[in-house]
Amino acid sequence: MKEAPQTATQHAFIALAPPDDAKDELARALSPAYAAHPELRWNRIEDWHITLAFLGELPVRSVQRLRAPLADLAAARPALELSLVGGGHFDERVLWSGIGGDLDPLHELAEAVRARVRHCGVAFVERPLRPHLTLARARRNDSTSIAAAAACLDGFTGRPWRTERLHLVGSTVRGHSGPRRYQDVDAWTLVAGQGPATTPTAP
């Protein structure tokens, strides 16, 4: 792979991602909203994620510098049990689905992630964590579609699922032709506390 030039930059964030079956469950619940509001800027299902730290645009080398510290962090953190719950919107512009389950540990994980980023000397704007999946954005001058789409998720409660990996996600490098796309720079299994504890039985 050709190495990116030293001046190359990309948008980056650190996140958790629901498993495919949980995303499919939510997508089915969204079917009426997809049909009724095709004009919304719908996020690709493969891009659904729970952002723990949004880092903004960084030099590619700074993004790469985070890989080892985040790998160490993931190896010491437990998997969480979460679920997708209901929907809502930010300022009638952004549609989201909420997160239920282990919310206190989720906030603790986010703070641990941000502490690692700060320790690496990577500057980013720190916003309070509001756990959610971003699903769609309204187009200019559309102040009604997002709220109507959110109503389609009233009463929705997805099945519980366990987080599998911590993801460091980066966009295509700035200057890349075509729309910006995101993919994992790296991802690490959340190792500690995986699976139920077992107690040996006497023969």
C-alpha cells in the first residue's frame, strides 16, 4: 500500500458498532420511514456506529499513532450489553436511534478512550457523550421529515447484544476523488469479561 504523504489528513472517530442482526432489526423498523421520506440523506447501514470520541480532521500519522494505545485499552475492557431503543432527533435536522443497556460502563469506556487520545497529544473537541446511532439528516429547508421519521421508531426496542470490538475509523484521505467514505483503520476485541464465568465441577 502506498504510504500517505506527511501532509495527508482524514476525519477520524472511535466507536462501537452494533452487530449485523441488530442493524437489520432496526432497518426493518425503519422501512416505513425509508418509503415515506426518500428525500432524507440516509446513512449507509454499514456506517451505523456509536461514537465514543469524534476526533475531527487529523493528520493521517496522528490517527495511526492511536492504534497501539487503543489496542491496549481494548484488551483491558469488558464487553458491554447494549440495545437499540426508540428514536428521536436533534433540532429537527438529525434522526437517531437511542441506546439502552450498560450505559454507565459505556460512559466509562468513552472517558477511558478520550483519556488515551489526550495522552497521545491528539487535540480534539470534547463533547458530552449522548449515546446514539445517527440514521439520517434533513436537506436544507426541510423541517418536518426528520420528526415524522422519528415517529416510526416510537416503541421500538431491539434485542440486547454484546459489543465485540472497539473501532478506530477513518475517512478517505482529504483530496480523494468521490464522496467521503469511512472504514476501519483498525479494530480490537474487547477482551476482559468476555463470556460467562465458569466454575469447574468435581469429577
